[in-house]
Amino acid sequence: MTAGPRENIFFDTNKVKAVIITCGGLCPGLNVVIRELVMTLHFSYEVREIYGIKWGYKGIYTDVDKNWIKLTPEKVSRIHKEGGTILGSSRGNVSADVLLDHLVK
């Protein structure tokens, strides 16, 4: 099977909200990954609501107004030239139920 966008998409991209979160330790190439996810979701799949969550899992449920950042191709176009992650990262044990409840909200 070949990689890349599919001819038939089985979800309505007008209703999709994508979330990108970086957890665990820092990785030198995460900004490249974030950039490519945003570009692919936007241009190949036409997803228009893409969010980055700052500070790992903790950002899902704390300071939501500050920690949820709308990501656009313009906003991420040059981040691949920076190291680390623009979203930050954290570790920690958080209940899956707590995370899911906040994502649904």
C-alpha cells in the first residue's frame, strides 16, 4: 500500500478538529513533525481546525484558553528552523478519563 492521502475519505473534514500534543522528553525534530502534520491536514485533507496543546497532557485540562493554540500553515511555516517543540512538553500520570472528558468539552 502506498503512503499519502487517500482517494476516499471516510470522515467529513468540515467537522474534524485535529489536536497535536507533544509528551515525554524533548526531541530535536518535533517542530518538523508538527509543521508537516499541519500542512498535510490542511492541504491534503482540507482540515481547517487544527490545534496544538502546550505542555503535554497537562495542557489539555489547565489554562485551556492559553494552552490550546490554533495552528495554521502560516503559523507553522518556519518552525522547522527551530529546535525542540513550539508546544513544549511534560510528563505525568493523568487519568485517561480526565483527558477524554476535557477533549470532549
